[in-house]
Amino acid sequence: MSKINVGILAIQGDVTENFLATMASMSELGIDGSVTQVKTVEQISKLDGLIIPGGESTMIGQMSLVNGALKTIKEKIESGMPVFGICAGMIFLSKNSKDRVVGETKQPLLDILDVKIERNSFGRQKDSFEAQISMDPIGISSFNGVFIRAPSISETGSDVEILAKFNEKIVAVKQGNVIATAFHPELTRDISLHKSFVKLVDNQS
Ligand code: GLN
């Protein structure tokens, strides 16, 4: 089997935590591959899988629009590269996003994940919380979800599988080669979600 190359989009957000969780996943799974922090079109074009970390989606969107990464990421995902979007990464992947308070922000989006996002759906930074989440469709029955100014999904298209809800709000989804969570798995010691993403990348390569 070929050596896989998983990238962590390193424009803004919690890049290091995702890098470490992905390295640990590969090593636990015994999968041969590398994890690279990426920003440029050239780096992104060499990837077999990409994680878009949490942070600030407007910033990640603007910067990747300016350096051309947005277009390359979109093309790679459309031609089958698996991607895992976390919080801001989930927002960036979406086709439609509005802020709960300020509404339309016209931020650059990848326009791939067929969902409507409500940004800051659970309140402000001070309203951050942790909650037990189950993602039964991918075999993860209990996961500690860390929600930090988290979005939720208010509507899903027909190709979108709902993986988890919290308080009636959709907080994790899968659409083909795209996985997205409103919470931050890289901020816990549990690497089961990163492992399931690495397996997806390995199976596609
Ligand atoms: N609220 C942030 C945004 O809109 C996301 C927060 C996060 O990634 N923790 O980009």
C-alpha cells in the first residue's frame, strides 16, 4: 500500500494539536505515511487527505482565497480527496453560512458541504462547554465534544449523513469523502475520530 500524505491546513487555528493527533493515529493504526502542515497550492496539490482545523473561519477563508489555496482545496476534494473540517473548518467547507447574531457575513466558502450553518450557534466564547456526543454511524458511541464558539447545522442536503446531534442541533456530518464536526476532537486525548479519518484516507489511496 502506498505511503499516505495527510495535510493540516496551517493558515490559522489549532494546527499543532491536529498535527499531533494525526501522527498518533497513524502510529496506532500502523499506517505508513506523513503529516504535513500546508498552506501553499504546491503543498496542497500533493496531499491524499486534508484536515481544516478550528479557529476563525473568516480568516482561514480570506487567506486561502488570497493565496490560491481555496481553489486547489476545492478541486482536490471534488476529485475525491478526503477532508475533515473542524468547527471553523466545517464552516469553511459549507455552501451556506450565517452568524446567529449578525446574519450574513459574505465570507469565502469552499461551497462543497451541502448544509446551512449557523455560526456561533451556542453563544459566545464564555459559553464554551463540553458534552458527551455519540456518533453511532461511524462506530463511536461516546466522545467528549469540546465546543468553542461552535457552529451547528440547521439544514442538510440529501447526500449528507447526520453523525451526531446535541440538544437537537446537528453537530457532526458526513457527505461522501467529507467529515465535519462542530466540536474539537484535537483538544481531547481521544484520537478515535482522527483515526477514523486516517483510515478513510488510507482506503482511498
Ligand atoms: N466561531 C468560529 C468561526 O466562525 C469558529 C470557532 C472555532 O473554530 N472554535 O469561525
